[in-house]
Amino acid sequence: MLSHNFHRGFGRLQRYGHRAFSTRPLPSQEHEYTAQPEYPPIQEVGFKAQKKRERESWHKRIERLSSVEEKLFEINMPKYYGYKTSMLTDEKFPYNSKPFLQYATRTSFQEGLPAFYNPLKEEAAKILESIRGDLEDTIGFELSLHKHLAGEQGDADSRVEREEVATRSLLLQLNRTITNALSASHPHLSEIETDVDPRHEAFWFLGGIAPPKLVRKIKEGQEWQKQYANDPYDRNIQYIGKPYLALRHRHLLDPLEVAGELDALDIKQDKVEVPDFRYDPLTLGYMTEFRHATTVPGFWPGDQHEFGLLSFQRRSHALDRQRYCAINDLEEALHAQGILSSYAWLLGQACYQGFSVFNDVTYPITTQTVITDGKHWSFYAYQLNTTLLHTDQVDVNNRYNLCWGTKELPLFDSVEESGKVNGLRDDVLLHLIMFYLNQPKQRPGVDLKPYLCPKEPYIALIEEEKRRVFMEEAYKRLVSNRPRHRLVPEVYLWEKIYKIDHKTRPMEPKRRPFELGENMYKRRMDEHALKYIPRAVRPDGPKSRPKFEATYYPNVRR
């Protein structure tokens, strides 16, 4: 006699309408067989291979995120208290910083401006003849006025502050004079957006850096990591700059150099010279601090004028250079500043187009940079071809960024108190006018935002109100870099001596993170207590759920 379980199972087979022991493939399995065998790829099972696949998966996730802000926020997700970053600024350029900054930005430098500007020289010379008097009057009036005010104030203000005030005022008036004179014949100058003292910040991962002694010591102390003790690692780089002036436009500048018909971004090896400077930035004197990764090109996402035309950088660091640099290498320092400031500004613009430090640009982006103190001028043209600088790409990436720069050029010999300018040089004014004549243009057939969602490229366009408000508050809090209400946990010196090194307090309760085996620096941005909803304001009554507000951290939605 058959058991009850057998009858129940046989009835289930009859209801499903197929025989369990038949060799005929089911309708969903008809296409599972192919004429040629197809095998899944064989993956390495080693520790380094697994970590690399995890990184690649994270990079793909960032690529698939919808909006600019979500991509920038996701880069910060692994670090609740921020990254330990090497701080690069426009206020200090240590000795021998140019080779490091070329390697840190993957930039090939060439002296002189590119041949791209040759067709603009004749027109610039004609314009200079017509407005030379206005420019001379502007220079004489501004510099003589500030010289007179500085004489009245004496030593009340520092030399750096006095120089920056005078230079900013001069640049504002020169910009007004040139744009007013040229905007009628060159309509792109009437469409520019002018930023005064903008916020230029950029963050990226620099790979190939030799590990410091502490990192090697930690790895050597663990049996399974001994073989990886000398492997290069990523150093986090954060740039913070504050130019005098920045001009932006709705369209891009034309590429300065097209290297090939198939791919305008691939630069041949014989055309570039990038120093292989793989030492830690600490060796040059760059300090580190914990902060969130911020990338801000002087405006917020969604602004229509999202491509840089021209920026004027300060060079007040030259006044105090003799205090920390015994060798006169000001020319190299200025070239390093031109490379760093141009790359950082273009990286911010590229991130606002949906690219990132893990997802490379698909077309070149160009900008122009001027470094001046009012009397001495340096001109730079920069073309961004790649943003991939992390360890997985530093030795396999065939793209390089290009920078051209002039030597320091004096604008005049002296300015008298009456406002007369002695020895005004036309070559500096010609360079400046050519930069203004360089017209941004549309690039037909080029998808400017290939990695952004067409419906939600910015969080301001998100239709879901709660998600939009949550992400806007979270992103603005992130880029403000305000400290947490609870600071980063640290190991005090007495704990290092008595609890870690010598273990002389065995009876004391273990309450500190390092005693509980917790690494607070691995805490993620979404690992926090949820915000409680008071009973009186719950939408479905005081005893309803949920009891905590929902979070809307970046998630792949396309």
C-alpha cells in the first residue's frame, strides 16, 4: 500500500502538467544548449584578484548612478569620517614639486603656447591697436590707486593681502574693458558667466605610490599579507584653490591638439614626457588631514555655463618663497601651479558631465589659465584627456593630459603715482586678448553626458520629493565638510602605552573601539542611527510603523 505522501506528491505532478522524470527540455530550457560549448571565464581566486574585482564592481556601480551628486556622494560612501588626504593648495609649492604634480595629474608639459593660437595673432594685434589706450589707462589708474592706499595704511596689512587686493581689482577692470570692447564683434563674450573668488576643489586617487614605513610594517606583521608589503597603493589627493576670477561658457573650447583620427584622446608615447615620481607627497612637505572628498569647479551642478573659458590664478606664494626654498626655482613653481590648477578645474567640470576618477572622459576638455600678480604674467593652455590615475590604471592607461605654458612675462616696467605706465609691453596684452578670442563652440555628434540619466542628471530634477530632499541635504552637508558632532575616535597616548604595548590593565572593562576589534575608519556613510519619527507626527497614527525615517542613499536606478 502506497503511503499518503506518495499520493500527495503524485497529485502535485499531475497539477503542474509535466512529468518530472521526462528527458524532454522544458520551454524555458530550450535555448540552454548551443552548437559550440560556452564556458564561464576562469577567474583568479587569489586575494589581490578578489580585491580588484570588488573595486571594478564599485567603479561600475558609480558609472550606473543617475545624477552628478549621487556619483560624487558614492565616492565618499566607504568613509564616514572622510579620507586621509594629501592637501594641495594654491598657497604653497615646495621645491621640486613640478615633477610630482606632473605625475599626479599625468601631464606632459611643453614651453610656449601651441600652434592652435597662431591664427588668432593677427586679429589680436588689430584689436590691441584699438583698445591699447583704454588698457593702459586701466592699468595705470588701478595700480597707482592701490599704491597710494598702501602708502597711507603703512604696515597694517600684510604684503600678501595688499598684493591680492590690488591684483583682484586690476583683473576685474581689465576683464570689463576687454569684454566691453570685444563683445559686439565676438558674441561669445556676452554669454560668459564671471565668478569672483570662486571655490575650485578637486579630489582624485593617485596610484603607484610607494607604501610608507607604517603600512609596510603593518602588512609584514600579518602572515597572509607579508607578500603584499611592498605593493604600491593609492594616495588620496585633495586640491583646494581660490582664483581671482573665472569665466565660464555654455559650450566647450576646441581641442588644442588632435592626436589621431580614430581616438583624439590617445597620445603617442614619443610625444609626451611625464616624470615617474612615485614618492609619497609627504616627502615634499604636503600635509595630510581627514576630510570628505569634494569636487567643486566654482558652481553647483545644473548651471548652464558649465565649461571653463579662462581663470586668473594668484601667485602671492612667490612673496614668501625664500623662507622655505633656498633655490630660486620660481619658474618651475609657476609651471607646477599652472598644471595643478588647470587639471583640478577641468576634473571638476568633467565630474559635472557624469565622468569620474573611475570612469574616463570620452572627449577632450580644454581650458586656459593665467597666473599673475598684476605686473608678472604667465599663460597656460591645458587639454584634459584622462582622469584615470588610480593604481589599477596608472601603468596601463595610454592617455596623457597636455599642458603648454609661457615663461614669466613682465607687463610693464613701473607705474608712477600720477598713473603713467612706463614700458608697457604689447606681447603680454596680445596673449591675453588671444585667450579671450578663443571661442567656445558646440560639438555636434558628441554625447556630452553619456553616464548620466536623461531624466535625472541632477538631484534637483528627481521627481520623488523625499528622495530629492534627502539627497540634497546629504550632498550639501558633505561638501560643506563641517565636522561631525562626534569627532573621529582616537587612541590616546596613555592607552597606546598601557593597553596596547604593555597590557598592564587587564581588569579594566573593554569599551573602546580598538579593544572591541572595531576599525572606526572603515565605517560607511550609511552606518548610523536612523532618525526617529515621534508618535504625534506619524502619518498613520501614533502606534503605526515605520518608527524611523527612510534613507535614500545613492542606488542604481537605470
